[in-house]
Amino acid sequence: MRFGLRTTLILLGIYLPYLLFFALAPFTFHRDDALSFSELINLRLEGLSSLRRLTAWDIWTNVLFFMPLGLLAVLLPSVASMRSMRQMLLVAGTAALLSIGIEVTQTLLPRQPSIADVACNLLGAIFGAVLGIEIRPAWKTLWVDGPARLMKNRSRHLVLFVYWTGLCLLFCVPLPRVADFSNWDTALRLNLGNETTLSRPWQGEFHGVALYERALSRDEVRANLFAGPPAVMRTPPVTEGLVARYDFSEGVGITIHDRVGSSHPVDLRIEDPFLVRWLRPQGLAILGSTSIASVLDSAGLLQERLSAAGALSLEVWLVPADARQPGPNPFLSSSNRVDLRNFTLAQDAGNLVWWLRTPLTGLNGRKEELRTLHQPLTGALQHLVITYASRIAAMYVDGIEQARLVLHRKPGLFDAVVDGIGPDYMMGVRSALLFPFGVLSYLSFSHGRPMWRALVAAMTGVGVLEAARVLILNAPAEGALIAVSVGTVLVASLAASALFAPFTSLVSLRTS
């Protein structure tokens, strides 16, 4: 097999898994059994209208992701022997089929699949093909002499050290961040029973919901508990800092009114009234997957007040339809997507989970979560309260504190990068950054030496990096992330061996 073909196939084998990872993250596949597959596609896959809503982020990311596909495709010898027009048609057809397959699969994910993404992917593949045709002569020359020179160059140790130092700065340098709500997105909607994507439907009954712009004390939590739900006590005993309140006394209709008496009430709208049932004397039962959310930007002022206060309390009277329904299933949240939220309170079997967006916890709040562990939900009417102020979050069930969390971690530059790209891509971004480190480790330590030296060097570098991150940033040592790091450098070293091993003998012959 010619070296050029071998190299291109290996690079394609490296590129395609990364492409699929970023295209299909977060891998939380879900399908509504009430919809057929064709109905699901018609409902979720946006058509040509999505072209009008394209952002700069959508365009350049989708174009860049598919450029390597076109570039590598035209470097295959069998494709390079075709006429240029046939090469372009082949690349365009392959990119279109792959992109359409990805977008159809995304209908099962909390993503936003659209024809616009297919168009950008196709454009990126064509750009890559044009670039590949232009650099193909230089590629052949580079592949004959370049790897041999690289294997022989003594500066490869310096390149490895510089790259590893850059990784240390990226992963371990803390940023001056505080645990307030300064990174909140006040355009997000307030949701009951589910988040906007409807990917995690919660079923049960609401008998009262309230939001405060301060943290309630333990005595205040118990005062509201002993007063009872809104059906018993029309006005809660604790009203200081109350910014929104729902007592579900409407009994009919598709609107849940904010009863706090504000000049800017945050009313909620029920999308499908056939999937809810009004209860007597006061309450609302959610029977299926429907959106119950604030109207347009009506929650903006409310969230601005909470953001300015830097503290909040959420109070909920509820009855889960199933005290052990698997999750996490959000039942009170401020969010538009599963990776973009201000706060989320969810049920996970018999436990409660709380995510809060701060500069320390990221754009979806999941870097540190507050969670109960002993399944306090019973399936009866219960009183739940979440409070947060000054880095401390507390969770109460029926007046008893069930869990407490103190935010102590420090975000690094890598966390800022992930927040910008999307929290669901954390593992993919980490792997993409560490892959060159594995390749450089092979080039630095495998020249004329056994392969295990390169693996030891790569594993040592990753170990020091992970340990420094834990110690400097107070970040937890997450097994899944460590496994991704170790696996990446291992695969990268093996890939580098397959790419560059044929030139080791060539370098040895030239040296002798």
C-alpha cells in the first residue's frame, strides 16, 4: 500500500469519529412513542425556513467540520485519478448523504436539526475538496520527505514540551470568577414540567410554585410548610422577596397566571391542553410531554431581578405521578436547551437534582450539582424548597434539609472554551486537544526506541496534567474524563506509529 493512501485512510479514521461525536453529542436519544418516524422528522427537522435563522456560529462550525472530509477524499489515489468534476460530484454526494443521515439522527436528540446545516456541511466539503486538489502536488512531496525529516529533527522534544506547557496553561490556570448570576441569559423561558426541547417529560401534579429573589431561612421554609399549599393558605406567610407565584386556581384554560401582583406578571402558557388536567380545588396534573412555559420574553424582567440579587429560592408543592420515574426529568427550570439553562430542578427516580448556572458551574450548571441520595420523594403531596446565596445551596423536603452544596471549584481557561462551544462537547474538545500530544510523544520518544517509552511519556504527561487540575482548580477527579484523556493519547500514539513507523527505517538508512 502506498504511503499516501495509508496516511489518508488513517487520517479519515481519526477524523470521522470526531465528526460523529460532535454531531451526535450529547447522545441522549429519545423518541416519543406517540409519533411515527416520519412525523418526528416533519416535526423536528427544520426546512428552508431555517436558512433565515442562521447565525455566524452555525455557518462557520458546520463549514469547518466538513472541510476535512472533502480535503481527504480528493487525496485518495482512486479519487485523484478522476476528472475534477467527477471528484467534486463524488465529494458533494458523499457529504450530502452523511450530513442528511446526521440531521435525521439528531431528530432523536435535544438538538436543532435543519436543512441549513446540510447546506453548510455541503459547502464545507466542497471548499475542502477544492483545497485538496490545489495542495495535492505539494502533499505528495511532503509525504516523501516530510515525515523522514520530522523523525530526524532533534527539535521535536522542544515542540512536545511547548505543547504540553500550553495544555497545562489551558487546563490548570484559574480564572477570577465568582459564584453569582452574572452569566445568566435573561432571555431564557421559565418552564414547568419539562424543558423546551421536551426531551425529558415529567409527569405529576403541581399544587403551588413560588420564586423568591433571596435565600429563605430554615424557619421561613418551615413557616411556609406549616401554612400548607395555596389551596389551604391563599397567601404564604413569607412574602418578602417574592417575585412569582402560581396557585393553579384557574381550573380551566391554557394560561397559568402569576399571582404575585407584579406590574409585569410572568404568566405561563400550556401548549397542548389535552395533556394536562385541572384539579379541584387547586392544582394541575401533567399527563404527557407538553410545553408549559412563559410567553415570549415575559420572564426576562424576573430573571434580571434574580440575576441582580445573586440569590434565589424556589418553592414547589407537587405530587410525582411515579416516585421512581427515571430521569433526570426537569419539572421547574429556566432554559431553552439541555445545554443552556439558568437553573433546573429535576426528579431522578426518588431523588431530586438541582443545577444552577454561575461562572463556576458553567452555562448548563452541571459542573457541580446538588443532589439527594436517599430518595426522599414518596409519591404523596410534598413541599420542596431550594435556596442559594453566597456559594451555598440547600435543598429541603417537607421542612427538613436533605442536601447542601458549597461551590468551591475554580474555572480554568479550558472551562471557558467549553462554555463557549457547549458543555456537551467537553469530552470531544478534551480529546481533540490531547490527540496531538500523543502524536508528539511518539515522535519524541519512539525514534530508534521501543514503543513503550512513548506510551510511558504520554501517560506521565496526562497524569501530571490531571493531578495539577485537581489540586489547582479544586476540580473533582472524574473517572470518565480521565479515561477519555488516557484513551486519547493511547490511540494517538498507535495512530502515529501506523503513520510514521514506515519512515523509521528510512531515517535509519539515511543516517547510516
